[in-house]
Amino acid sequence: MKRLAMTFVSLLIAASLTASGMPKMPSAPGLTDDQKAVQRYNSGNSHLDRAAKLEKENAAEAKIRSEYEKAAKDFHTATLLTDRMYQAWTQEGFALRKLGKYDEALASYDRALTIKPNLSPALEYRAEAYLGLNRLEEAKQTYLLLFTGDRARADELAAAMKQWVEKRRGEPGTIATETIDAFEKWLSERVQVAVQTSDLRTPKQSW
């Protein structure tokens, strides 16, 4: 899944704008809380990158989990330094979700969306946390919202929904078969609508 990405430089500038709109360099002897938050944010993203690399390498689960835990800690520190950084709240939710801490992840996503309503990455990530908690109706409502506002994110969520179906079918007894069947049917119908509307949006080749 895509993660919310911002460079250190762009965030540093955003965090240190003066009233005139021009960036102000850190004053001696140290950094402002906003600038420290940016450093923690970027450190957190570095840990997420390492975790993703370890996952691709099929590394030990303990090593992967350690990186996500470090990332979550960095992002949380950033939010303590400045509660206005919705990017840090979103990424904290991402790391917590990867750790299986879905309720905590939801709280982080909700905070991000309070600061920046309708933020597509936070909406999509939050919907994946809903899936982790089997809160299917909320995940479905998010898909419909993203479908009209950010088709790429809606497609990502559809892929996560498909994975949810496959995983739950491999875990007999965790959720009623009828519930899985109904959700899979709904998803199949939505994917078909997405394909049809994509065809309509694609310009026809003229000869």
C-alpha cells in the first residue's frame, strides 16, 4: 500500500514559515518543536521503509515488528511536539495497524481526519483498520466515498478487501460464512462497476 510521503525539506519549510510566508531557518541554539517533529516524522518513515524491505526479504517477524514499533514511537513523538501535523497522525496509524493495534490506529486516523477532513490516505488506511476489526459496513462506506473522490485509493481498498475475504476464508470460525459470502458478493459488484465506469472514462481510439 502507498504511504503518505513528504520529504524532510518540504516538511521543514512548512513547519517553519514566517508570517510573510518565507521559510525561517532554525535559530540558535536549537530547533523549534515543529522542526523537531519533522525530524521524528522522517525517522519514522525510515523505519517504515526498513520494515517494508524486511517484509520483501521474508525476514523474521520479530525484526519487522521492531521496525514498526520504532516507527510508531517516532510518529507519536512528532504528534506530541506538534498536534497539527496530520501526516504524523496518519503514519502513526499506519504503523499501529501493521502491528495489529487496530483500535489505536483508528484513533490516530480520526485525529488526522479532524485536522484535514477527507484526506484520502487516512480514509483508506482507516478502512483497512475497519477490516482488521471486521467492521465491514464502515469499510464499505469508505470505499464508496473514495470511489467518487479518489479512484486510485478506492482500488487499493478493494484489493485489501479481497485479501480480507481470502484471509477470513482461511480462518474457519472467525466470522460467519454467510457474512463473508455477502461481503464478497458486494465487492464483486463494486469491482464490476469500477471496470465499467473506467471503460466509459477511457477515450475511444479514432482511426
